[in-house]
Amino acid sequence: MQAVHAIHAGTQAARWIWSLAGAAVLAIVLGGCAVQPFRPFTKLKHPGTACAAPETAEPTRTTPEVDATYTLHFVEFDDQGWTFGDDAPEAGTPSRQIDCAIRDLRDKLVGDPRDNLAKKSVLSFVYVHGWNHSADNDDRDVRKFRKLLSSRAALFPDRHIVGIYVAWQGNTLDVWGVRNLTFWGRKNAAHHVAEGRVRELFARIKGLREHWNGRGDFADRDCDWEPRGTDRCPLRTIMIGHSFGGLILYNSAAPYLIETLSQHRDLPDGERRPRSARAKGIADLIVLLNPAFEGSRYEAVFQASRSYRAESSEPPLLITLTSTADWATKKAFPVARWINSIFQYPASSEEQSNAMRNTHGHIKAYLTHTLCMADQACEAGLERIDAVVDGQSIASSRRFCGGMILRAHRPEEDWRSIVWNVRTDGRIIPNHNDIDRDEVLRFIAQIYSDVTGLNTDACDPEFFASRELEMAPPAAGPGPTAQVP
């Protein structure tokens, strides 16, 4: 009998071992094995600095890309949120990508006679890509980002245009029919990236903004949102995250957002909130496009935003734009989260359970606005005054360039909020990935116009035209070995 029990126990143990082994193999396959950076060399025109790559380094494997109208930096992270080469940092290696990007921003603000670089204000864009993308030289998101930078350079000739492309291992198994199974592994990797050195990158950008936008009376005079027709703020910053890149950007930026929303909440009566607080924050504008993370993570910022009450109407600091035509976040994400949530503690309420399974862009309670194309349904009640707050009449809707209308869900509550959760449809964002359509660019550009106080009524078609600029990638070299089996 003991022998039978021993055999049975051995059989059970063997089954467990084979199960674990199978799970491990599956995790390796689905997690992918991309371990090499696409841009292993860093190079600025400062001999002797940490950003001096060999002269023989291939341009397509080097950061930054220097175009006649913009500079594009790549900052790459592995699945643990480390920059590549952190274990052996050397000059010109990927571990220096953050240092070089920040050094370049600073040099452009200061001016550098060694490079004949004039002191000018800077407009910086930070983009965090999503699932199934990377820093590959010909990645669709890289091409779209080049196009965005080039189009903005034509509009802001008095500023240096600097892009920072935040890259991670979002595309590890490029096999049709199987790549969707990497969802869980890539989402887990995105969480690690959000908690890693990307926070150092954002903190150092914030440090530059605190210094340059807070010098003397710069912040109060030149970095607020009052319409004045000029913008002399030294460092403007727009951050954009898509899909799991929205997760990375949000999780990394949330502490700064909550600080901006809450730090002056308990001032004594009569004390005014310093106008410089926002100008010295992490960014002038943060945009999440079809973000793929649980609504439960959004709750803290949502609650802080409800308690934030500006003295007057302000442009938003954080915008989420989610399409009802985004099948990935509307249908697939809840199913994947349902599988995950089986192993989590029970929710404390039905609302929390719903927030654990769905993204905040698909949760009605979190929505603040709807962005739609002008038609009979969207036009209804456009000019109606829906509320009067503190003696001010509040309209429920606003027209945007390109025939769009933005409608507030609760104008009496949300008109002073600087956190917007906007629902749109397939006419503006047709699916999960087509986030660079003219309508989206026009919407963001007009909000940025509000932020800078340049011209809140600007609707010049030439101002927003960009899709005609198809940016070709730099001349291809041998290219990196991006996926190593």
C-alpha cells in the first residue's frame, strides 16, 4: 500500500513539474525574448562627454536623430524598467540615453557656442508607444512621431523642437494569430517599465521646467494660459501615451498629477493658488490615447480632480481620449482582465469590480466629455447655457477645428476641472491604433493653443495640416538585431 501511495505521489509530483515546465515554456514563448536595444549608441556633439559614440556607429542605431528641423531622442527600457547597459554604464552606450536627452534639452535652453547653438525656447514632445510597437527604425509609431515633430517645427520656427521617444519591448512575438497572446506578458512588462528609470526621465524633465519656467517672474508672466498672442515660456512640454504606453505614462506621472491637483487644496481661506505650480510641473499637457489600464488605477486622480477648483476656467492638464470603436480596450481588455481578476481579492463594491475589469475610458462614471463630429445629434443644444456657477454662465459645448464638437457631461461640475476623460467614436479614432488622424491632431493642437494663450480661437487649416508630410526614415544601415531567440 505504501508503495502504491509513493507511486501516486510521484505521479502527482511529476504532473506538477510538467505543468510548471509547460507554463514556463509558454511564458518564455509569449513573453518573447527581445533583449537588445535598437539604439545602442548615444552621440552628441560634445567630445569627452558621456554621449560620445564611436564615429563608425550606424546612424539608424544611434540616438539622437538630428534633422534640419528637429531632434529626436530614443530612450529604451527593458522588461524590468532598466535602461540597457545599466550593469556596465559607459560613454556612448544606451545606459546614457536619459543623460544625453536631458543634456541636449538643457544645452538648447542655455545655448552652446561650441555647436553654434543659439539660445532659444524649446517645445518638447514625449511619446510612449504601446503594445506591438518598438524603437525599430521603421516602426509605424516612430514614423508617425517624426511626422509630428516635422509638422510642429514648421509652426514654431522660434523654438527648438525636441522629441523623446520612450521605447520598451512592446513587440516581442510578431507572428500573426499568436501575437495577441502576449497581452499578459507585455502588460506586466509595462507595469515594470512604469516603475523603473522612466520615472527618472520624467523627474529630470520636471526639474528643467521648475528651473527655467520658474526663473524670476517667468512662470507668472509667460507660462500661464491667459490669452495674449505670444508665448515666451522657456520650456513647453507635451506628453502622449498610447495603449500600454498610456499605462506607463499615467502610472509614472500620476504622483505629479495628484501633487498638482492637491498640494494647494488646504490653503487658508483667501490664499490664492500660485499660478506657477502648473508651469513648473511635469508637463503643460498630458494626453492618453486609447489607454489600456484598469479604471481602478484612475480612481485616485479622478477623486483629486473633483476637489480641484480653479479660480477661473483653465485648459486641461490631463486628457484621456478613448474611442468607442476601439475593440481592443472595449472588448478584449475586459475579457483579459476577467481572467486576471479571478486570482485577485474580491472587490469591495460593484463599482470597484467594474473599474478593475474596464479601462476608465469605457466607464460612464469617469467620463467628463464627448467629442463628436458635427451632425444633428451632436449639434442639439450646442448653444444652450446649461449652468450658472459663481455668477458665470457655463455652456455645455464648444466647437473645435475640423467640424468637431466637444460636449461636457456635467458642465456645472467639470467646467473648472483640469482632468478630462473624453469619449469619441470611429469617425475621429476608427480603431485602437489610428491615433494620428487629422481630427485628433487638431483637437490636441487647439487645446495646446489654449494652454499657451496663443490664440484660443485659431482654426486655420494650414495650422493643423500635417498628414501630407510623410516622413521617411533615415537611410537604412545594417540595423539592430532586435529579437534574439
